[in-house]
Amino acid sequence: MNKPLILIVEDDKPIRNLISLTLESQQYRQIAVETGGAAVIASLSQKPDIMILDLGLPDLDGVEIIKKTRAWSQMPIIVVSSRSDDSDKIEALDAGADDYLTKPFSVDELLARIRVALRRVQFMQEHNSLNESVFENGALQIDFAAGCVFVGKEEIHLSPIEYKLLCLLAHNVGKVLTHNLILKEVWQNTLPNDTPSLRVYMATLRKKVEPPLGQKLIQTHVGIGYRMMRLSEEQ
Amino acid sequence: MRSVELPPREEHVLVCISPSPNNARVIEAGAVLARAFDAKLTALYVESPSSAPLPVKQARHLEENLSLAEKAGAQIATSYGANIALQIVEFAKTARVTKIVLGRAAVEGILRSRQDPAGRLARLLPYAELFLLPEDGSAQTRKPRARLKSFTWRSFGIELAILVVTTLFGLLLRKLGFTEASIMTLYILAVLLTAFLTDGMLYGLLSSLLSVLTFNYFFTEPRFTLLAYDPGYPLTFLVMLVASILTSSLTAKARQQAKVNAEKAYRTEVLLTASRNLQQAEGTDEILLETARQLHALVDGAALLYPVENSVLSQPALFTVDRTADSLFTPEERAAAEWTLANNKRSGAGTTVFPGTRCQYLAVRGHGAVRAVAGIELVRALDSFEQSLCLAILGECGLALDKQQADEARQSITLKAQQEQLRANLLRAISHDLRTPLTSISGNADMLLRGAVPQEEQHQLYANIYEDSIWLINLVENLLSITRMDDSAIRLNLKPELVSDVIESALTRIARRVGTHEIRVEIENDLLLANMDAPLIVQVLLNLLENAIKYTPEKTHIVLDVRMDGERVRFTVSDDGSGISDENKQHVFDMFFTSAGARGDTRRGLGLGLALCRAIISAHGGEISVSDNIPHGSVFTFTLQKAEVHLDE
């Protein structure tokens, strides 16, 4: 596989340079643009693998760019926000972004997020998850047809809601799912302020799945949502 | 300095209430005037302590007049005083009355003068306009000097018995040789006794007349006739008659006076108690409940008070002894209460508006607005004395509510001033302390750009830049939390959050700064939920952990422990460093406090972190404290409200 191509959309020059330098150090190929308009054109013409998108652009609203891009592409979008308020991140995630970074972020953090996104790209290329009847992530196995969950050879018994949660996360592995989206998908017609029960179900799910796996599977993003991590093959 | 009386600005019409049937015209004229000038209307009734209680008919007139005034939208005021004119003048001055409407006859009666009464009143009140209405039948407005109560057999019996006993005793004395003069004094005593033991002057008068006749019949020559031979007798009779009338009227007056005094004392006591209790009451709710209690004690029925918030009735305070409280909250009762709020007039039972309700609704007026609506259950008809007491208690309640509102406004101003002060201090401290790391960053970067630094020293400069920028990042995080606190000063975004999630989030964010310290986490229950604004609590945990790392030697241990404590969740962050001296313990949570004994190689903080922690925790309704760890080190503890979640699958 070619070195992945990353599109940087950031109007602030020092930050753009910083991201650029960081990517260079890992030998990623990259395109850097300053405006939303240029970002849309570049993503159409060059078909990058990942987009790193600053939410505070001068010409276009970040959420608009995400919506436009999602009309034709499933490439991972990592949004960068300088506001401490969570609401703009949630809005971007609900619009289809995969992950978020808050300024100030460290170089390590940025690289970690890019690796997660790349694993998602790889996963999406290898499996067309919608058609597959079995999901595999490290030692975790979900047999959608039979409705069973295994870690290694051992079956894990989940309650119906826990199973639904796990499937939803599995279908979006590597992507941060907001509380609202999960509630809408799993509870369907319950009131949206049912997040406390979501928290508890997620905790019991983790308690059942993570100890046999021996590693963290589900990441909690306080105030935002959850994400299933793509477990690396060697572990 | 002499105080200058300023002419009042707002129009205020005063009508004077009297028990006269003609008074209705005065009230109507006052109401028309008030409407025409868009003025406040007050109806004043001056009760005079020297006057005898009103006969039934007049009392009814007075009640009718009072309710007429109330219907006309007047605020009823009652004042007490012997000099009616003075009372009116005093009231008009304090209430800043601009127009007074009076009946001519009433004015003449009040000022006890037929010569230019209006002129006299006008001189007493230079700023008020006077409107005099011609009234016919001024005699009707006069109060009768004494009251001739209807005849009762019981009193008549008492009177006869006294007369018979006196006569028998007189006959006995006569046998023993006493003079007629002594026997006459005996009869005067009898008249006095009669007047004292019976109600009203009728029996006193009757008794004097009968005494004279009996005396004449039994004791004067010729005896056993109503004739008198001695030329001195007519004079004796006259003296006796005058003496008996005088004593009888004096006794009657004394009795009336005693009754009036008792009522006055009762009224004063009730109002004093009400006023004292209302002053002790803290908060609107207590004031309303206290008022309801007072009204209940007065009228025997249930009493409820709807507070008015933003011109809408809210949850009422209720005081009742019976169990049928539900029927006090029917839609019709509510409608009556709302009508009273909207029209600032009486409604409900005993009035023409919603007469079918259990309660009568009255407006509690504060400064320029209806502060509350009182509902009084009418289990029996109230006399004018009780009605005026009710109104007076509601007046007290209105005053107390006004005072409460003023207090709250003052408190919020003080709070605002404190916040402003805090903000000013914060800005000063920040602008001062920002310079240091910024100077270091720009200076170090400059050195590196010039390329004049030897290779081996470059690394140190890079490290300095990095450390200073991390310090700035932490500062900004705390400042952001402070603005968040400011924004949400009224209400935090409290949600039940999983404690383990929040701790995980804090640990992830601090991971890079842990260095050689070892952090151990102990959570009693993975599914523990607490009510919190999650980003703020993460900030608290970060600050506590950060301090534990910063102020303890390398390779020491930090323990983060979470457990349930009744209805609360207790978080503790303990280290085994050198601890905090008792003196410093008192100040660690103060803003801008930094430990003087901090290690030299750490940059001193702004003294914001722990102050922010305390602000956040107390905004959550929790507590934060510091104590000593055993054998050494310090323990920071804070509590949050536990949350419950019900799962239904």
C-alpha cells in the first residue's frame, strides 16, 4: 500500500506548519490548504485518505464541510477545535466526523489519532462490514447471524441492550459516537435524557468484555460519547 | 438643617369612610376622581377610641361603605386616634395624598366647628386639594352620644331586684332612725349598681326615675303617696335624678371605654405578633406561611397565600387544620385568585365575583404591585373589626415581602461587587504572572533562532520552552473553568456521570506529567454514579493530582480513592509527601495563595487551582477539605451527591 495521503485544512500558519512537520516526520504524504473551499476541491480531486479539519475556518463552517464531504466519501475526518465547549465537537461528530482534537494538543496525541484513523481506513478497505456476518477485532468476535459474542474461544453473555451497543460500536470501530447518536440507534424511541442508563450499560458491557480481552476496547469521552478501539493484531 | 416638604408627584386620592349612608356618595366621587387622574385611591377610616361602639345599623353601613371602597379599587387603611382631623392630616402627609374627598357634614363634625372647616383643613394640608361634597341630613352622620340598647327582661329583672332590695333596706334604716338624706344616698348607690350591672343607659335612666318615684312613695311625707309636702323635696328629687343620670352615663362610658381598650389592645397585640414573626421569617415562603398562620388564627378557617412571581401565581403557602385542603385548589378557586391578581380587588366568597368559592381572595399589596394573593376561608361572617385586622395583617405581609425583595436585590448587588473584585484581582495576577513564562519562551526561542547556542545547551532551551508552554496551558485550562463557573453561576450542567469514566478521563490527561510518581486508583464500585458537571470535576481532579505531583518528591505514591458515604460519593487524593503545615492548611483554598516553601525548581503557581476546586465543589453542593496523611503527606477530600439510575430492559 502507498503511503497514506493526508489533507490538512487549517488557516493558522504556525499550526499548519506544526502538523505538516509532524506528518513529514512519519513520512506521510500531505496536502495543506487554508480555506474550506480549497479543502472541498482538494478532497474531490486528490482523494486523500484522511482529513484533518480545523473547525474555525474563515470562509466555510467546519460542519458544512463535513456534511459536503460525507455526501460522497467515508474517509476519516479528524476535527480540531480551539473552543473548550463540547457542543461544537458533538455537532461535528454528529455531522459525520470520526474524531476530535482540542487545542492545545501534543504531537503525540495528533499522531495517535492519525494511527487510529488509518487503522479505520484499513479496516474499511478489508471488510465491508455491512455485508459481513462476522466481525473480528483482536480476540473479539461478533457473529451477527447467530447473535453471539466470543473472546477467543469463550462466549460472552450479553444482555440485549449490551449486545446492541457492542454491535453499534463494532460497525463504527475507530469512530467516536456521541451519546445522542447511540441513544437514537439503540433505544430508538426513548427520551434523549436517558444518558445515565447509557453510561451504566456501557460500564457493564466493558466489565464483561474487557477483562477476558486483557486490554481496553471501549474509550470513554466524558461529556461526548464512546469509541471502540481497533485492537492491534499482535496483542 | 430644616427639612423642606416637597410637593408629591404622583396623584393620590384619599376618601374618608364614615358609618353614614351618605358616605357612599363620597366614595363614588373619590373613585371617579381617581380614575380621572389615574391616581391611587385610598379609603381611610378613623376609629376614635372615645366614641362608643356603633349601633348595629351604623356598623352595617360602615361595612357596606368599606366594601364599596374596596370594590372601587381603594386600598383600605384604618387609623386610631381621638382627633379625627389630626389623623386624616397625618395620614395624608405620610401617604403623600394629593386630593381629599370629604362630605361637608363630616368635615363639620370632625373639626367641631361650623366656621369655614374647609379653610382650616386646607391650612393644615397645603399640598392637598380638598373636595367637599354637600350632604343632606347631616344629623345622620352624627354618631349618637350614647346607645340605647333594646330592652331585655334580664336587665329589667336585675334593675327591679336592686330597687326592691334598696327599698327594703331603706325601710329598715328608717325604722332604726336614719335620716332621709342617708336613704337617698342608698338610692343613688342603687342607680349606680344598676348602671354597672346592666348594658346600656336605658336601665340607668329608668332606674333613676323609679328610684325617685319609690323614694317619694315610701319615704317622703305624706308617705305611700306620690305627693310631696316639703318644699325642699322637688330639689331633692332633681338632685337625685341628675346624680343618677350622671353616674349611670359615666358607668356606661367607662364600660364602653374598657371594651374599646380591650379591642385596641387585642389589635395591637395581634399586629405586633404578626409584625415580629414576619420580621423573623426568612425568605418569601416563611413570610407567606407565617401570614397564613396569623390569618388562620384570626378567622378560624383555612388561609392560603399565593406568591406572585413575574405576574403569575405560583405554589401557595397553606395553613389549615382540616383535611379538605384539596377543595381549596379547584379551578374555580384558582380563577378567583387570578382575578384578584389581575384586578387588584377582592373576589370569591362574600363578594360579587366568584361568590361560590370557599375562600375570599384579597390582594397583598407591596410597593406598587400585588405581591401575593391571600385566600381566607369564610367559615363565619367577619365583623368589621376582624376585617380591618385581616387587612392590617395583609398590609404587614406586603411590607415584609417588599423588605424581602429589597434584601434580595441588595444581596445580589453585593455578590456582583464581590465577583467584580475577584475578576479584577484575577486579571492583575494573570497579567503579572503571564510575563514570566512568555519572556522565557520568547527569549529561549530567540536564542535558538540566532543559532548562537552550542549544540549541547540547545536541548535545555527546548525543554524550557516546552515546560513554560505546558504551564501556560494549565493556566488557560483553569481560567477556562473559571469562566465556565461564571457562566453557569446560576445553574451547573449537572448530570449523573459514571465516576470511573471521569477518573479515567482525568488520568489520561495527566498521564504525560506524572513523571516518576506512582498513581494508584481505588474505586469501590465501578458503577458508582455522581451528579456533576463532568468537565469541571475533571478539572478538580487534575488540579489535585497536579498539586500532588508538583509538591511531593519524585517516586512517591499518590492514591486516588472513591467510595460511597451515605448519599454522597467521597473522593480522596492522598500523597506521602511532606504534608502541609497547619497554618497553611487554613489558606490553601484561598485565591492567590501559594506556598512560600515550595521547592525552588518548580515555578510557583498562580494560587488559582485549589481556590477553583473549592468554588467548583461548593457550586456542586459538596465539601472539600484537607487533612494529614499517616505517617506523612496530605489528603484532599471532596464529596459529591450520589446519583441513582433505574435500568429497565
